[in-house]
Amino acid sequence: MINAAIAGLGWWGKNIVNAVQDKSERLRFIRGVSKEPDTVRDFAAKHGLELSTELDDLLGDPRVQAVVLATPHSLHPGQVVAAAAAGKSVFCEKPLALKKPEAVRAVEACKQAGVVLGVGTNKRFWPSMRELKKVVAGGKLGEILHIEGHYSNENSGMHFSAWRDLPTESPGGGMTGAGLHILDALISLAGPVRCVHGRLVTRKPQPDPHDTVSVLFEFANGVSGMLGTVRATPFYWRVNVFGSKGSAEALGETDLVVRLSGAKPTTQSFEPVDALRAEFDAFADAVAGRAPYPIPTAQMVDTVAAFEAVIKSIESDDVVLLDKQ
């Protein structure tokens, strides 16, 4: 059992604790950090968390083997580096960083310290996405030509936090939220991005935003792609991979539709899993040395690099080449 501490006990930090505490057989939280401790004392007491206000308190505690970061985005790289320097494995909620050099710095710090780095992209653990990756890797779709992804939800309006309204923390509309999950999925399936062209259309600002992001991609391997996200519509998830012999489409958490040339479409429905708990179990396995963490650090950096390019493209209204950043 890995003893962990969590920094940040807002909406998402509480979701993490609720998914893991007394449910996971691999990881448990023993400490928590909040800058507003009076607002979370009851929650901390319920889950047996020793509460403090400073990250340094966790980093100096020899009982803590791993630190989970559910803090504002701009703080992530520095906090990852600090955790690594303290010899703690670290799980960072997305985005790992807002710019590629900061992501590289975080990855290198963990590598040099010999600690595990995990990143919060729990949609990779959905049964539909795991099976989609198997289908693509198995070659039955033939040469991969194009990939599309769309993820929209109403979380920005339902779970507003003042810091998330800052352009320095959440640039590009829904990109730091739902958009990053799709970006991670596309890179997992198609590899690093070569160039992007993004558009943000805003109808209504925070705290209940109505905006959309659309992005065109060309990946380094020649595959084309598209991303879409809306911050004011009910939950929707679709990732569709098109090849020379067929296509495969993940719909939501549990369904996969495969369309092969000369055959009728087939639909598979899988049993749902708690993807949030699954990603922390995978992180704990990596910390304990039982298995490698399933998301390579190179893909973590590639995702941040593509995200940075999307933001630059939105701001310039032009195509951005990643190799010229």
C-alpha cells in the first residue's frame, strides 16, 4: 500500500480522494494540503487526512511516498520538481504544464531523481479507449489516415473556481479541461503533432461560459486530425480512427463501433470501470515497481507541446508548426 498525500482539495481533489480512499488496495491518502483549511476540515476528518496549508509539509514527511497535485495549472511544473527533489513520486493532474519547456523540466527532474511521474488523463482507462487502442495497434484498420475526437461537458459552469477564470491558468477556452483529454487521446493513437490550426469562438464568458474550440491537426506521421470541445452542452465523447481498411469509433466510456470494408458494422459494449481509481492503481503499481506507468513521459511532453501550439494558433489565428516553436 502506497502512502500518498494530495495537494489541492477543491472539486477535483475531493473527487480523487473519494475514488481512492478505502476503495483502492494499492494507494491511500494520509495527508492533504489546502490553502483554505477551514472549508475542508470535515472532509479531511472523514477520510482520515492530516491537514496542512503548505506543500513543504508533505515533502518533508518520511511517511509520504507519493504526492498528488490537484493545484492550479501554472504551479504544476515547479511542484513536480520540488516533489522529485524530495524523493517523492508525483502524480500531476492535467495539464502537466502550459508550455513544452516546463513539461520537459518536470519530466527530467523525475527521471534524475528516479521517481515515477504520473499524469491525470483518466479517459485512457475507459474500456472503450483501451479497446480502440488495441484495434488500431492490431492493424485491422489498415494504414491510419485520419483521426477525430470530440469531448464536451458542462463542468466549467457547474464547478466554477475563480482561478480557473484566469487566462494565465486556463487559456484557450475549454482546452485545459475537456480539450486536453482529447488531445492526449489523439497523441496516444497517432503520435506527436507536426502542425495545428485552432479557433476559439466565445459567446458568453465565465462563470458559465458558452464557447467552442475547433482544431485541425497534421501529425508527424502524416495522419490528419480534428478536435472539438464545447463548454456548455451535456456530456459527449467520441474518438474515431479512420484507416484504409476500416474505422473504429469509441463512443462514451463503454462502446466501440468497428466498420470494416465489406462487413457490417459491429458494436461492442464493455462493463464500466472506475477510471479514476484505475489510473491511481496504475500509478501505485509503478511506484511499487510492479509495472511501468502506462503513459510514456514522451507522450506527456508531446501533449503539452501540442497544447501550447493550439493556444498560439488560437491567439495568432494562423497555422503553428511545432518544430518552429
